[in-house]
Amino acid sequence: MKILHTLMISMSLLLVGTGLSTAAFADHGRHHMMGGMMGGHHGSKHWKKSLTDEQNTKLLALKLDKKKKLIPLKLKIKQAKVELAMLITSNSPGKSAVNKKISAIVKLKQQKMQIKANHKIAVRKLLNDEQKVLFDLHVLKKAKKGKRYKHGMHKRYNY
């Protein structure tokens, strides 16, 4: 009976220990992954920490201007995508109408990319040489990653 009791306690401790170590490992993995997804602390946005108050004010004005341009453009892109889906799913989809809508979407996305690129150029003009190095590293790092982790790790369906 005593051996059975000791065995039960040992098994309980083993299970609890395994559960805790698994939870700790999973928690470590989640933090490690979040660091990777969110840019971590490896030079991603350190250029912002070195801005003067004047630079910060100018940066906020540039950011506001960019958002005012991008918000309506993003809505137009979404609307055009819905219209494209409606064209594709109609009873008799016309290839020329579909291709025309795709061209319109591509033009809107081109405008969006141009606004973002011009914004980065304007931001870079505000910076001193040290800040430019950090900013450039940030831009290059984001370009390398692309959109991979931007919206979480949702599964993409390829039809």
C-alpha cells in the first residue's frame, strides 16, 4: 500500500513537472515567435528612439498625410476586389471585364506603393546620418520579410 502511494505521488509529480516544463517551453516558443513576427528588438524601430522633438513633430505630420492618402485608396482597392469577385461569379463572366478590373486593381496598388515609397523618402530626408543607417536597416529588414507575418499566421487557401 505504501509503495502504491509513493508510486502515485511520484507519477503525479512527474506529470505536473512535465506539464509545467511543456507550458514553459511553449511560452518560450511563443515569445520567441512573437519577437520574430513583430520584429523583435534587433534594430527594427530603434531609429525612432533617437528622434528629436522637432523630427518627431515633422514625422507625425508626414504620417498623417500618408494615412489621409492611403485610407481612401485602400477602400477603393477593397471595393474593386469585391467588384472583381462579383464579375467572376456572375453567370457569364466576361474575360475582358475581368481583365479590365484586374488592371484597375493593379493601378490602385501601384499608387499605394508609390505613396508609401515617397513617404519613406520624405522621412529619410528628416534624419541625420546615424538615424539614416538605422532607418535603412529597418526598411531593408521589412523588405526582406514582406507580408509574411503582417496579419498573423492565417492559413492561405490557394485554389
